[in-house]
Amino acid sequence: MTAHLQIFPRPTFAPMVTLLEAARLPTEDLTESHCENFYFSGSAQAPTGLVGLELFGDVALLRSLVVAAERRGTGEGRSLLQHAEREARARGVRTLYLLTTTAEDFFARQGYVRVPRELAPAAIRDTREFSGICPASSAFMARALESSGVA
């Protein structure tokens, strides 16, 4: 387990993309401005974990939760996810959505449930990740965020 994992805002763009590409996660739609709502663990030049949010009022798309291969199984991914959920909640997000081709079981253990794609809110449907980058076979999942309390 990762005790007292330090999580920082605004990763450096190039190392962020390197970590995502190493895990075969999509990067083609990411820009420097995405760093504004991304968080990382490890060092700025060699992050070991990463998670991001695309915010759309009371809904958000969870982006790019990744942990370096050598750090998987340490709880780092869960810590990053909980951090992203707290940030989203603090910004008024009521429901967090995500797309995954490889981590459906992990997200299900964290309280996310599969949702039919046709029920996606318009703001989520209009993202490049939903509309074209992630294959139609991706699991589309959601979790309602409590308005108060600790994640």
C-alpha cells in the first residue's frame, strides 16, 4: 500500500505523454492545457502515476489513470483515483464518467458501474475520447460522487 503518496497538480507535458504512451493510453487529443486538470505522483520529470479530469459543469470525464508498471499493485492507482474524485467533487461534479478497455475490474472495485453509451450526457458524448479515440467496445462507466464526506 502507498502510505502518504504525494500527488501534485499540473504535470509537465512531455513526461506525462511518455508515461501514457508506455501504457498504450491515448494521447492524440491531449494538449498542454490538459495539464491544468491533471495530477501526478513521482517527480515532474519522471512521474510514476497520473490521472486527469475533463470538467463539464456537474459531470466530468476521468482521463488517463495510469501507474508505471513497476509501481502497479502498490495502491498508487487507487490513491490517484481518490484524489481525482475529491478534486471533481470540490468543483461541483456530481457524476464522474470514464472509458476503459483494460481496467473495468479495477474501476468496478472502486464503485464504478457500467452504463450504456447511449445514456452518456451530451458533454461527455462530445469529447474526442468518447466520440472517436476510445473504441466502441470500451467499457463506459460512471460513479455518482457524494456531495460531502471523505473519499
